[in-house]
Amino acid sequence: MMSDLRFLAMSSQQAAAYRQGAPDAYGLTPERRISPGGYPCRHCLGDIAEGEAYLTLAYRPFPTLQPYAETGPIFLHADACPRYEASDVLPPMLGSPDYIVRGYGTDDRIVYGSGGVVPTEAIIARARALLANPAIAYVHVRSARNNCYQCRIERSEDHERMNGS
């Protein structure tokens, strides 16, 4: 059976640009540091191991500036890592007990009433329920503690249509 959901990581093109020093959402060069372990990479959607170099940067996962275009800090492996393969399997970095799961419309604005803190094991079910609403184009998974962007979830047919699959 084909999956109905796709977890989407930051694009490889965007990750490569940041690794080459492209400015972040605030116009700053990403900061390079050494990981104490457990920081989540937004490209491979895995953890950045202790002793690995990583980047910290301001990230805005929206195509344009507008009032709902939240910007916040994220981590990224400093060296190339494989992009997470989109699937309906929870990315390995989602290790907290719960996350904010929130829907956005095609205009990239929050669909009011769609957001809430859900247990990690309920993310897939909540995303499916939200994406059953035609007003919701995609879903964000965000930290329940700090509101940091984790990843995006889309309907698989939307992902395949956009990528010519």
C-alpha cells in the first residue's frame, strides 16, 4: 500500500547553500559549533551526534515574508548528510514526548483551530485528520517546548504532483 503522508525535510539545495555560508533568514552566516549530542538536523531528520560539527541558523520555512511566516533557530549537520526520505514513518529526531502539530492553508497562513500539542505517537493520526480538511495544504511539526520548526507533512499525492512523480 502506498503511503498517504510525506514527512519533508529541508531541501538538499538549501542545506548545501547554508553549509557554503549562505545567509540565514536574518541575513547572518550560520554559526558553526561542535555538538554535545542530541541536536536534531533538519535535513536528515536525525540527531547530530556528540562531537560532530553543526550549524545553527535562523530558518523561515515559508516562501515569502508575511505575518504568519514564523522564523526560528534550527540545527543542521555542518557536513553533508542524506536528506530524509519522505514517508509516513516518524523521523528519528522526533524523540520528545509531544509536539505542536498545526495546519497551514495554501496561502501559508495558520488555519485557526488546527494547532495543538499532541503525543509523539499520535503525530501521524493527527496529521491525517488535519489533511482530511481541504482548507489545510500542509502541516508543521514544531517543538512543544520552544515552537522550533521540526519538519513539514504533506499529502503524498501533493508531494508527488509537485515533484513530477
